[in-house]
Amino acid sequence: MKIERHLGELAAAHRLMMHGGACELLHGHNWDLTVWVEATGDPKTGIAVDFLDFDAFRTELWKELDHGIWLHRTDDLAGVLERGGVPVRLTLVDGEPTAENMALLILERLAARFPQ
């Protein structure tokens, strides 16, 4: 059984150091997130994934990523932000923080939360 759940939009800034264009500049997007989970329904209830668990996952993810800045771990801007004393929600990733790489990061979190 496949379950689809629209989690909503989160807002975040990023920059792509190796882009070679305007995306090298810090800029923001609204990221619309829908997840799909494939699971077997419980024989008693028929429930494959409790939507309350999706809501809890969304809350955790938003606390980590929403209104944050996503940067490559080696980006000099990350060090500036960490030392700057300015409150910031910073997410560092091993690759460029592209939509594709951020989707993989979210997928890893989703798979950890819903191993079934």
C-alpha cells in the first residue's frame, strides 16, 4: 500500500558554490514537500502509517529545516554564521544543498522515522 501525505511548504535559503551562476548567491525558496510511504497495513486496523506520525515527523523536520539556511559543509559562509552570534538555523550537508540533495536528506530522515 502506498500512502501519500502533503506536508506543506517550508522556507529556506541556500547557495550553490559550484553552480557558476546566480545560484552561487545566497537566496531563498519555498520548498513544497510531499512524501510517499509504501507499507503493509496492520491486519487488525488496516492502518499502514498513522497520520499522526506523519504530523510528528513534519513538526520535527520543520524545527530543523524551516526558515533556515542550507549550506555545503565546506562553505566559508557556514563558519561566518556559526561564529557571528546571530541566531540562525543552519543545516550543513556533505554535497551542494540542491533540491535533489535536500530531498535525499529528507528521505533519509523519513526512512529512519518509518522503517516499515
